[in-house]
Amino acid sequence: MALAVAGKQEGRLEVSEDEILTLRDVAERLKTSVKSVRRRIRDGHLRAFKEGGRVLVLKSDLDDYLRRQIEATATR
């Protein structure tokens, strides 16, 4: 699912195209459980938002999370 998403830049809203993922989508991509994805969101490691009672994740936020995980393991 793709949608225009608003973000802030210098006090203004900026609109960009981004894919929106469900928790199940994220779990499948990470090869883990939805419960584990929820824990990563709760602990502040992965950004998410609620829309219509559903918790959703932008693909760009998942990409950022993965990049941070790769960098953290590379520096060990």
C-alpha cells in the first residue's frame, strides 16, 4: 500500500510517497513474530503510527531501523 505521508521540515509539512506496512508485513520481512515487532515499537527501536485503530509502519522507518541494526553489528 502506498500513500502520501506528511513530515516536518523547518516548521513546514513536507509530503512524500512512502509504502505503509502492517505489523504482519514487518514481521514477515524481519522473519520474526508480530509480538517481537510490537516489542521493538514499544521499546522505541522502530517508529510506528496508528490509523483507524491499526498500528502501521512506514517502509522508510523499517529501512532506517535495519540500517541502524546493521551499523550496530558492524561496529562490534
